[in-house]
Amino acid sequence: MRKPLLGLALVLVLALGASGFLAGAALLIRAYVVEPFVVPTGAMAPTIQSGDRILAWKRPFTPERGDVVVFRSLADPHVNYVKRVAAVAGETVEFRADGVYIDDSRVADGALGRMAYVALTVSPGAPQWAREGEPFQVPPGHVFLVGDNLQNSLDSRLFGPVPVGNIVGKAYRRYWPLDRSGPIE
């Protein structure tokens, strides 16, 4: 009678140990490798829609113009946003009626090439970065982030450049909804 109980106890201990190991591995992967995020708004439409679920690589990387990144809010570090890198440190970004300009050259390709200046509706006297026709040079250690849907995006045009240290990871894949799953460009 004791042997079956001992065998059952051994199986339970092994099962608990294995599930603890798997849970620990999942937490480590989420903390240091890849993390899922839910996008709550349409600020990145049409690239990413409200309610989409995405994955972001958390390994260290150097953000480049055009990358879609997840970053911690400047106002509340517990809140994450998803935006596109429009300009990196040392570059001058400018929004004109006919598009986005970097270092006085119009960006012609990708999502940035499809953007045109959209005025933000802000309260009078509120700070605004990179107004139409006003070049802004991105300071060292920062990036200038915008939503693909400029008309409905609160981004660096409103809150200024974002420190690279606030970037959580590079968004690389949408996994939900299934009919739109795939790489993020």
C-alpha cells in the first residue's frame, strides 16, 4: 500500500516542479525577451488597429527611423504606448503639408512617406513640438515618435522627444486577430 502512495507523491512533486519551472521560464522570457501588448487605440492605424495584440522584442537594440516601438509614458511609467520612430538623435524632423522631412529631405517611403502634417488640437498655450514648418532637432539619447494615424495620435508632437531608455521593445508581430496576424512593418 505504501508503494502506490509513494509513487503518487513522487509524480505530484515532479508535476509541481515542472510547472514551477515552466512558469518561471515564462516570466523570464516575458521580462527579458519578448512581451505581449494590447493596443488600446487607433493611433497606429492602419498599421495596428485598436484591440490588436502584438509582441515586442525586449532585447537591447538601437532604434532606427521607421521602427515601431513600445515605450513607457513620460507622464506615467506604468502606461505603455506604441508609436513609430520618425527621427533619431541628431536628426531634424519637420512636418510640412506635403509630408515628413528629415534633415530637409522629404521621406518618400514606408509609413512615414505616406504622412502629411496634421495640426493637433491642443489647449491654447500648451507646448507643441514640431509644428508645421518648424524644424525640430532630436537631442542626444532621444527619439521622436509619431502614430501612423497623425490625426488621432498623441505623440512626440505633443509631449516631445522620448528618451531611448523609455523604449520597452521593438514591436515585431501582431498575433491577434488571426486574420491580420503577421509581421509589423
